Amino acid sequence: MKIRQIETIPVSVPIRSEVAITSSLGSHTHSPFLLVKVHTEEGLVGLGEVSSTARWSGEDHATAQRVIREYLAPALIGREALDIEAAVRKMGRALARNPFTKAGVELALWDLLGKAANLPLYRLLGGAVREVVPLKFSISGASPAKAAELARWALERGFKTMKVKVAVGPEDVARVRAIRKAIGDDIRLGVDANGGWSPREAVQTLRQMLPYRIYFAEQPVAPLDINWMADVRRQVELPVMADESLYSLQDAMALARSSAADMFSLYIGKSGLTAARKIAAVAESAGLICTIGSNMELGVAQAAMIHLAIATPAIDAETIPCDILSHLFYDTNLLTEPLPVSGAEARAPQKPGLGVELDEASIRRYRVDI
């Protein structure tokens, strides 16, 4: 099955203002993403998605479109679509870095493989290790009162686990306190600094938050030196999650060897599905656990996240539920049918490949010129 064409569709989809995320990296109010269609000579089409929020990924849909057109498509067109490992290596040789763009193209190849095999993606990844993926809600780094309101809103929708953005200002501790008061003692609550603290600030602030029963701290310090995160982990009796520090298999090895994290946040968008599976294997061999993080993916990538969580034993979604949230953050995920996500639980699509189709009317509405 040979690749004939790689089509790209730039879109910009707004996030619902009432739940839009503010973090130490700024505000995420809309998603300028790039949809990918890999066409084969046999007529099958695979769908991918590039999560291109520039302040977080360093890539936007304009650069992603250019990279695909000038580097990745020439490396792949005419080659076997179902040899995904070979395609990943060819993209790596064609262009350094740009992991989000490469991941979007790779995802379309996995969708093609599932369609060619007439199997849903999670079956190709080894089959289900769970039937349901528990989800956690992500609360913006808003004022304490607004954050507490969002927490109550999530509680009404069945969420038993939440995390809140911190390292966004002097109200961090007050925000955590207000949320804990709003949700009671039985709801699990983590904090996500997105690398916004210095090591000293992280230790001091997390110690102040401990009375409010937080149960993990995600990326407390910047991903400049993983020894900083190891220092925080040693000084605060709290599980630490690596996110911005984790892109590659080599990052995973370094984090494990440095005892810098207790858990990894996996992103299909920043490592690709192939590497995400390998990173999960590193975590499992090192006695660590994984969850799935989010860059507010749209429907194509969110479907892939569900398949990955369904099929990967190292993803301990029962301990650290996953960030699969587009059903709450967008009015549309650009699909013809909603994903099997309800409240705080997700199930895998059962159609071949990713199991989704793009809604062309929504595509026309949110398509942008670049």
C-alpha cells in the first residue's frame, strides 16, 4: 500500500470560554491545529492531527504545513504506508526535531494500518487491558473563587479526580485551598505547574499545599535540568510527574536513572504513538507508572489517546486518570460522530483504525488560510 499524497488542513477551533485553561505558559483559548490526510494509491485515507500550539510545542500549523510539504511528504510519497517504523525513521532523517508534526503524520499511518487490517487501533496495539479509561478534569489557574466554581462544575459531571494549574501567581495556595473546600475530602486533587517554579519555589509552595491533600505534582520545575526535579522530589513527600521534561525515549531513560519522577505523562502529539509505547515500556521496566496528558487535542488525536490508554498496561489510569477532555472543552471536535466519552469515562471506538471520520461541514467552518 503506497503513499500517494499527504494533504494538510489548517483549522482554528475555539475553546469554550468558561473552561479555557490558563497556566504558567499563558492562556489556551483556541487551537490552531493541522489535520492530516495520508492518501494511498489503493484509495484508503488515514487521518492524523498535529497539535500545534506554538507557545507549548514550538510549532504552529503554518510551520507544520510547510515541513510536511517540503520535507516529510517527499520522504514518504511512493513508499509503503504500513511500514510505520520505517516511515518514522525516514521522517527523522529528513528533518531534525519538529516532533509534533512528525507525530501527526505518523498517526495517519496507524489509522491506515487499522483500516487495512479492518481492526480498531487498540487491537493492533495488543488488545484491551481495560474496558474503560478513567478521566480527570483540568482546572484553569483562575482566581480561587472561579477555580472552585469549575471544580464544583466538574464534580457535578462525575469527576472523582482533578488537577489544577499552579505557578501562575501569588494565589496558588489559596486556589488549591478553595478547590479542596469545594470538592470535599474524597476527591483526588493534583497540581500542574507546567515548569513554572524554580526548585526553591516548588519545594516551599508544595509544602504549603500538602495540608490540602494534593496527591501528585506535575512538572514542578522547568525542563532545563532534570536534577532540579529530582531535588524537588527528594525534598517533598509527594509523587512527581514528568511532562515538559519528557519527549523522547532518551528523556524517559534519563528521568528514570535520575529518580526525577514517579510517573510519566505521555503525549501522542509530542512523541508519536510508536515512541509513546516505547516510553511506556521504559516506565514499566523502571517501576514507574504513566498517564496521558493533553494539549487540548481535537477528535482525531483524542481517539488515538483513548486507543493507547485502552491497550497499554503501563498507563495506570486508575491511579492517575487521563487528560482526555475535548468533549468538555470544544463545541465540536470536527468528527461526524461523538467519541464514546461520557463524563469522566472514555471507551474505545470500535470501527477500523482510529474509528473516526471528519465532518466536512465543520472543517469548512473552522478552516483557516495560512
